[in-house]
Amino acid sequence: MKDLFTEDWLNSLKKLGSELPPIDLTITCQYEISGAPQGKVRYYIEIENGKVTDAELGKHPSPNCSVSTTYKEVLSILQQEKSVTASFMQGNFKIDGEYEKYLLTMNAIRATKEWDNMQQALMSL
């Protein structure tokens, strides 16, 4: 957990995310996380056909959606104490752009055993 949002963590996300089951979803999400131990973190994730194809630190030139939240909120989601949808509804997880695709279509991925396994593996780093 001490390595959250590092280059190694994102490489693990990319590897684990490439093993997710295929679904009809292609999206690029830009994340901005405040309050992380290393300060504000910006990274993006590209998903094609339900699988993570890229995850890098920095800004993507043309994301479909942008997510801003806090480190504490991300931890509660990764530890499965709270869902992305609940966090969004409480105003703690802001989504600009294709929010419906991010919230609704991505729920098909979030409901899989592979997603749960990925979250647990990412938390154990």
C-alpha cells in the first residue's frame, strides 16, 4: 500500500488490468488524486474492450473523462469499503466528461471476480 500511485503500481495495474474479461468498453480516464503522501498525483488509464492497455503518470492529451478525488477516498474504494457510485453520489468522486460510461458501463468490469482480485493485489503492493 505504501507504493500507491507510483510507476511500479501503475505497471502492476496495467499487467493485472490486461487480464480483465473482455467487454464492450473503450475509455481513457484521467485521474487527479489530492492528499497522497507524495502530494497531488496525476495519472491516466486507457481501457480497450474492457482491458487496461495503458496506465501512466502524467496527463493524457485527450481523455474521455476526468476524475478528481482524494487519496483517502481512493483507499476506501480500493479496500472495498465504498463503491465508486456511492462515492460519486456523496460528492467525493467528481467525474467530468463521459461520466455515464465511467459509472454505468464500467460497473460490468467492477462486478467481476477479476476486478476484485486486481484491487486486492494492488492494495498488497
